[in-house]
Amino acid sequence: MASSQSPHLTNIPEAVRIAAGAGPAADPEIKQQAIDYLNKVKELCQETWQDCLALYLQGSGAPGPSTPGKDGKEKLSNDLRMFCQQVVDTTLTQKGSEMSAESQKAMYTAVIDFVQTEYVQGPCEGGQAFLRNKLAFTIAHLFLNVYPNTIPNFLHPLFALLTPSASTSLSPTSLTIQVLTEIAQEVHDTTLRSARKYSKDRQERDGVVRDVIRSSGDERLAVEGMLGLIEKGLEQGDDAQWLKLVEATLKTMVTWTPWVDLGVSLSPKSLSLYHKILQSRHITLRTAAANIIRSFAAKGVQDPQARLEVLKVLDVVALVDPLEAETRGVKDNEEVTAFRTAIGGILAAFGTELVAFTENMDIPEPLRNEAEAMMTNSLPLLLRFLSDRQYEVPIAVAPFASDILRVVRQPHPPPPAPATPLTPQRREFLASMLDILIRQLAWPEDAEWEAPGSEEDPDDALASFLHFRTYCRSYIESIAQIDKSLHTEVVARIVVATLDAYQSGGEAAVPWQQAELALHLIYTFGELSKSDGRSTPTSEMGDADSIYNSVRDSFDYDQYPLSPLGELLQRCMSSGISIYPHSSVTLQYFEIAVRYVEFWKYKPDTVSPMFEAIVSNRGVHHPDEGVRRRCFYLFQKLCKDCRCPSVSEMVEPILGSIKDVLVINANVPQPDSPDDNPLIKATTGKTYAVDQLYLFEAAGYLIYLTKSDTSKHITLLEAIAGPLMSGMATGVERYRSDSTDLQAVLQVHHHLMALGHFAKGFPTVSDSQVETLPYTPPFKQMTEALLQALDAVKSERVVRDASRFAFAQFVNAIGTTVAELVPRFVSVVVTEYEPSELVDFMLFLGLLMHRLKKNTFETMDMLLLPLLSRIFAILQQPITGTDEAQTHARLKDAYLTFFTALMNANLDGVFITERNKPEFENLLTTLLNLTQDCSDPGSQRFAFGFFARSVIAWGTSPEAAAQPSQALPGYENFIYQRLLPACFEVPAQKEFKIRSSTLTLHEMATLVRSTAQARGQEAITFMTADLLPRLGCPADIADRFITSLKTQQAKDFRKTFAEFVKAMRG
């Protein structure tokens, strides 16, 4: 095939040898040259494939590499042949359209000759399966390039190999089976086809190949050849090679059955053969046969009568029922699980077809009734599959279960028409299905329970169970939507039976899995029993609904009868199950306590035991760290939501019982790599120290409840805050002695975060309340301690971050009282911030402006100059990478937002104080440049928005001012010379995208309108006599524009301005 003169025939083998060479003797430069050459051979595959094919086929029939074959030449090494085959495959898959018909025919002839020489008459590549499979891939893709037009009988030589004689190897037959598999996967396998890039030509090609295979008789040759091969293989008994071939052939039939004609693939003979295989003792053969029958059941036959006949012939219930019974209860056997999944798939396909049949009103009613009877007959079998504890099996029948629930779920008619009640048979089925699904929620007997929130990923078994649990819950929710009362009955029966068994027999009578399930059902019952968007533990309350919503914090549930949820909660509390000796049960109990805290917060007899339990070794003192950390969070939620008189009396003993878990121990983690920062690792992610912060927040909630008793309140507050401040001071002293002491840094950080979360437990107060707060002095003391620590350790970013968080919480807790300390705080940190921190710092300043309002002018005046200098210095630095680009973009967005917030808060005066005037001109220039930058529409919009506010703040003339203003002398010149022209010149640029810049146009319109308001007739005259004529605006259009400016409201003028811009652009 290839010219003997081609240099590739000698160069390729030499290059492969050099590229594969290793060791110190290999010259790196020569090796790289060889690799580059081979890459070029691949790149030019349309020119080199013939030489590569010749090298691959050379020495066919030889017993091994380096020995002569039938052509007298030595067979080359596997590495070299694999490379050459890759080049050929690349040509077929990517450049096939560039091959001529003659080249394709020549390749086909050469490959078929190779099959005869190497596989039929030769050593079959020494029986190496990977070489055979690679060849099958090449043949299949050659087939897709030449069939049916160039070589219509392509497959016939391969079909002949499906009937091996007793004296020949099975390898030629295995090769054909693999080729047929590759073809089916390419032209029909939905998974493979969806994974590759969509190509209309390829889709059309696949359709043509399938159609011609069906119409040419090739499908019959393929199917009958494979069926005959399977029969012959079964006659060989337990011969391992034959069993392997039969299994491969059955799996190939699985890939062909969905798209070949049913009349070819399904016949009495073939169905009998598959039934025989289903009774085989070789489980893998049974699984493959089941998958074929599933394809028969799912086969779309257009004629309803014929489709129903196919389903009746398959007689799925009679077929699958004994197979399910035979394999039920087999554990820890993956092959049996796969078989049960396959026969479940048969039932699912059968059931979904019948459901679709019954829903199609175009099908005659007698046929639909017959289909419904067949479907009803299959429901008990469906329930048995759903009850399997191997998750794959219930999931296999899920499509059938989903369709059943969809059919049963009646759309609720509009009131007052009542919903159609379920028939007794359907209700009984749903009750059985619900009972099975609920019991599937239970943890497996052999499972090792793990507390939620573990830092490590769950193992595969646990992850599978948690996924399956979610799966079952979705079906349970569907049934609850269909019949709420049925869901209540089944859940109540299971829960009550479990709790009664525990009360009478203790833990010995109830496995932990069953106990956890009962509490899980109570926990989720409220969600599933909702009818009006919320769930309460009382029954229908009538007029009490409005009372509940208005006085929820003091609502007395006892005056109304309990709902089913309330009864379950009462049962749960009285059963004593909170002391069950398994972590999953006690933790689920606490989850219930927190979720339904409104129910028992006014029941003193239940609140006290609940708190006693959660602060004991069942909760925040649990020996398992995972449980303990989850309880930290639940304890915080309980303290936050259960603030009532009975809790107020318990604050002191509760705090005393958790005192030992409030001790902070800073641990420096080991870095995962030399580039890791231990401080960042220790202060990010889900760590013990982070979860411990919930306890300090809880302490804040509790101590706030005692504010009416000032003496007690201050004592308890100091008992928490005192150790935190002293612990922080200790860390500061250690850091002063040794600034490389990372543990000292973490000690300061953790104590600052704890103080912040402690303050978070106190409510945000108004300025009018500050004077009466008993805890204002201690909080000012905490703020002073924070400032001292920050001043000492300000060079550490984690401490700056923690200080910013804690300070913000102090501001919320005591409001304007802390305003006098804000300048000190800002002056300490503003020059220390890294570029990425400035974004968070400006968000923090925005919070201060909102919270402290009028008290922030001095602070903003003091910090604006250093802040502006820092921001502009950073933004002027060159961008050298993606990280810097992102930092610049975020910083620009942050400072524009911050400047806008200053203007909106009427703090525009800070820009023009004596302190900040040196940067004012630089600020205006920077913002003006942003108005011209159409590549950054977000910043452009913010810049125009800033200037729109600025003309009112600094450019209002005395004549136009409705009240005294702080007009900036000369600012009107900036408005007329730069701002107003920009509003018309920028949108005229071709780079300005009108369609995506609507909000920017709105800001421009606002700027124009604000100028007219601020300068009055002067601005109108400037636009009429100077600006608009200079822009080439026709007089009539200019007159209409000015009229709209003077008469329209802001919203209408924005539309007018946008239309004016479009008209001027043409």
C-alpha cells in the first residue's frame, strides 16, 4: 500500500524507539526531536496513514514481534504498532472525509486480509485482548466511513466468523462480536452520543447506517448469527472460553436490540433461548439476558394492539416474579445485585409502557382497560423490588413508581369542588408503598453512623445511603401530597409503635436504627404535613390563626387541641428516648427540639429537661467530637429561639455547665505544602474553633435575658468576657516577645472572634435605647481591649479580619456609644490593609455609615485621604496576572460603591474638606476616565451615578437652590466643560453598546436632569446655545429635548434621553 521509497517507513520506527528510550544514555535533545516528529506524523495523518497502516500490518501471522510473518517481514513491536494504529484511527475519526474511495477500499482489503492471516489462520496476536479490541475499534470506524455507499457488504466477511468450527480459535469470533459492539455504540448508544460534541452530519450518518443495516438484511445476519453463537456456546457446558464468549455476545445483543426490528430480534425461538438463560446458574449470563428482555419491553411499537401483544407475550410478571423470589435476601453479592437490578429494569420498562398506554385517550378503551389490569397485577411485584435494601434495585424500578404516583396524583379542582377520593385499592397500595419507603429510610444494620458535618468525605457506602435516603424522601413527599391523612396514619403508626416498644422494653427492644428512624420521621413530619405553608403542633385553630401570627412569642398552645404533629412531639418528649445510648438518636432528638422550639418554649416542664440534656454528655459534652460540634450549633439555635421566662431563670446554671467547653485552645495546623499559610488554614474552613464560636453567641443570647437584674447581668457578662479579654492579652504579650509565634497570633484571633460572636448574641439597639443599656460600659471595655490587641498585632491579616468582625458586632450591640472609638480603630488598620482586604474594609465602612449615621462624618473625613491614596496607588500598579486583574476589578467596584454610599448618606462634604482636598482633583480625574471606558460598563455606570449626585451636592447655584447648599466654587465649570459633554459624547462612541447599557443611560439622564435642577436656566441656555449645536443636533430635535428636560418626570425623561441618543447615533 505504501511506497517503498517513503522515508516514514524507516523514520517512524526509529523515532518511536528513541522517544521510548529511557535512562542516562538517552540524549534529551534527540528524544525531543523524535517526539516532535511523531507529533507531526499524527498532525499530518491524512498524508501518513498509509505508511502507518503498512507498518501496523507488517509481519501478520508471525508468532510474535521480531519474527517473520506470512509476508516475509518481521512483525514490529507493540508500542510501534499501537502508535501507527493511533494515526490510522485519527484519520478515520477526524479526516475520513478527505480519504478517496479507492484509498478506503484499499484499507478495507488490507485489514480483512490481516484478519484472515492473523486471526483465522494465525496466532491471533498471542491472545492479547487489548490488541483485538483496538483492531475492532479501527474496523468499526472504517465501516462508518464506507458503509453503505462505498462497501455495502462490509460486514459479510465478519459475519462468516460468527460460526467457529471446532478446530479454530474463538478469537476471530470475539473480534467480530467486538466490532458489532463498537458499531452499535457509535450509532445508537445515547450516553456516548451525548458525551461527544453535537454534529448534524454525524447524526444523519448514524441514522442512515441504522436504516441501511435494517433494510439490507445485515441486521438479520447479525442477530441470527449471534443467536446461533449463543446456542452453540450454551451447548459447550462450563467451558470457560465459551462462557466468556457467550457473555460478550449477549452484551452485544443488548446494544443491538433497542434499534433493530422487533420482528428480527424477538421470536418464539429467541424468547425461549433467553428464558433458558435466565434459569442458568451463570449469573452474568442471566443479567445480560434480562437486559435484552428489558429492551423488548421498552420497544416502541406504534400500533397499540401490537404493542400490547408484545407486552402480553413477554408476560413480565410471570417471568420476573419467581426470579425475584429466588434471589431475594442475598447479601454482599454484587453479581446478584446486578441481576436483581436488571430484572427490576424489566418490570420498570413494562410498567412505564402500561402507564403510558392507560393515559393515552386515543387508544380504544378496551385496550386501555386491559393494560390497566396488567399494570395493577404488577404492583405487588413493584413493592417487593422497592423494599430491597440494595439501593440499586429500588432505583431500577423508580421510573415505574414515579409514573404510578403521577397517575394517582389527582390535580386538585378549584374550590369549592372537592378532590376525587382515592379508591380503596389505590389507597391500600399507597399505604403499602409508603410503609416500605419509610422503612427504607432506616440506617442499614451494618452501617457505621457518622455525625453530620464531618470534615472528611463520607465513604462510598455512607454516601450511597444518604443519597438513597433523599431519593426515598422525594417519593414519600409525593404520597403525602396525594393523601395527607394517609401519610399521617402510616408515620404515626410507625413512630408510636417504636416509642411504645422503647418505653416498655428499653434499648434492647428497639435497635438504634429503628429509634433514629422514628425521630427522623418526627423531625420531617412538620414539613410534609403542611397545608397552608406552615406547620404548627396544634390542630385547625380557626380564629386563633390571627392570634398566633400576632403574638407568636407568647402563644399558648395548651388552649387548643394537639395536631398529629403536636401529639408526636408530646410522645417523643414523654418517652424518655432522649437518653437512648446511641449518638444518632440523641442528636436527632436535639434537632427536633430546635426545629419545634415554638411548641415547648412555654412549657417549663419540657424546657428544663431539654437544656439539661443538651449541656450534658449527650450534647455539648459528648465524647464524639462530631456530635459535640453539631450540638454547639443546636445549643446556639436553642438559646436564640427559646428566649422565655423559664430560660431566664436557668441562665446561671446553664453557663456554669458549659464553662469548661468555652476554654479556647489555639492549635497551629501542619501545612499541606511549603506554600501553605498555617494561619489561613487555621482560620478558614470548618474547624473546631469555628464551631466553638456558636457557644459564645449562645452565651450572649442567654446573658441578655438577665438584663433586668443589672447586678446578675454584669456578673455573668464579665464571667464570659473577662477570660476572653485576658486570654487575648496573654496572646498579645507572647506576640510582643516573639512576632514569629503563630500560636500567639491564633490565640489573639480566636479570642477576638469569640468576643465578636458573644456580642452577636445581643440585639441591635436604636440610639434611644443606648443610654438605658446596663452592658454598655463592659462593651466599651471590650472595644478598648480590641484596639490594644489590634495595635500590637495589626501586621497579621487574620487579626485584622477578626478585629473588623468583632468591632462591627460591638457597633451593633451598643450603637453610637462606640462612635468615639471608630477613628482610633480605622487609623490603626487603614494603612496596613492588603489590596484584597480593602474591599472588605469598605463594606465594613458602609456598615458603620448605616449604623452610626450622623456620627461618622469625622471618621470618614479622617480616613478618606489615606484610603484614596492607598486605592489609587494599588490601581496604578501594573496587572501581571489573573489574580491581580480580579483584585483590581473588585477594588474598583468596592470603592465606587463606597463613594456612592457616601453621597447617598449626605456625607459628600468629606470629599471637599481641607484634609481631603489634595486628592479631590485626582478623584475627579479617575472617575471621569471611568465614564469614558466603555469596556467596563459597570464602573462606567457607577461613575456617572456619582457625578449625577455630585452636581446637586457641589454644583447647585444660589438662584436654583431650594435651601442653603455647600456649592463648591468652580465646580460648575467642571460640569459644563467635562460632565455634560460626556453624557452626549460617550454614548455616541461606537464602542458604547446601547442595548446592554440601559442602566448607564439612566445615570447619564439623571446627571443631565440634575444639572438642570442645580444650575437652573443657566444650564438650559448652555445646552441650547452651546452644547447641542456643537454636537450637530438639529434645532427641532434640540427644542423637543429641552422641553422634555424641563417638563418630564425622571422616569419619563430617562426614556426620552435614550431615544435622543439613538436618534443622534443614526
